Amino acid sequence: MFIDLHTHSVSSDDSRATVEQYVKWVGVLRRKRYRIDGFVLTEHRKFDFDKDYSALAAANDVLIMKGSELDTNMGHFLVYGVTEALTSALDFSNVSMDALDLVKAADETGAIALPAHPGRFGIGLCEFADSGADLRSIAAAEGLNGSNRPGEQERAEDLIRRLGVPATGGSDAHLVSAIGKCMTSFENQVLTETDLVRELRSGAFAPVTLDDTI
């Protein structure tokens, strides 16, 4: 399965894309013979418990899941499998939350947290990796990001090699036409956010570009 693990809708403060527009663009890509099975909405500093996209997903045969992108003291982290227990344990709006506390709390509540665009200057884990923190609890990291600037991809790849963890892919889409630019190829079926967490912990996935799916 090919899933874009990093997208932002108008629910994030810096995106102009609606979920409906993303779904329509997925249809455009499919007609061009690209394959995209679904995407995850990783909204900034929040989790939208109140939003239900199941009818839209079913009508268009597109898997739509929800996650979060959170600010921490060690850069941005993507969180999948968010539960009420996790949002009760942590303040998602806290832009200086402890990254390793987030990873631990996610593990304890059936979720998973991994570094977003780790090579990003200023807000990627690369900026903090040599601080002496024990990063062994990190299970995976975003290896391909569709919004990377020159030099950031190489920094991410180097850090992921140092951590010895598998890499994911996501477009980091904030505009409709960016969705699917980078994705994650899963060996096993993913139908729910619980499935997603399980597969991210399994390591049976790899980052891909849109052209890899044709």
C-alpha cells in the first residue's frame, strides 16, 4: 500500500487545502496511472477528534487517517494512532514539550511518535541529535519529505543511518497538488490507524516517490 504519511489541511494554520480537494487530486493522480491508496492528516499542534472523513473516504475509495505534527524541544514529531489517553497526558499545543516524553507517552498509549523532516534546518532532529540525549527509543524517522530544501535530504539520511531505524515518506503537503509527492510503501495492509501503528513498529515499509508507484 502507498500512503502519504504527512499532509496538512486547512485545519492547520498554514495550509490552504481542504480534505475534499486532496481527495479530488488523488483521483487526478490515479487517472494519470499513479497509485496512492491513502493519506494521513497530520495537523499542527492538535488532533481533530471531532472530524469524521469516513463517508468521504468510502465514496472515493481513499483511506483517510488522522494524526498530528507536534513541536518539541528536539524539533517536530509526527504522531500516529493518537488516543484520548495521549491527549490527556500531553498538551499538544505546548511548543516546547519534551520529545522523549512524547515518544514514551505515545508508546504507552498505543500510538507512535517519530521525527518529522529530521534534516530540516532549525526544526529537525538533526539540530539536536548531538545534545547527548538517548535517542534509542525512536523507532523510525521520516526519510523522504516532499518539502525538503537543498541539503536537508542528505542530513536526514545521515541521521537515520546513525539511528539505525527504518525511514518513512510523506509529502508534507500544504497545497493540493503536493499530495503524494513522497509516500510510504507498506508491505502489509493498512486499514485503520491501529494498523498503521502496528506496521510502523514492524519496520516492513520504505519511503517512495510518486514516480515509484506508476
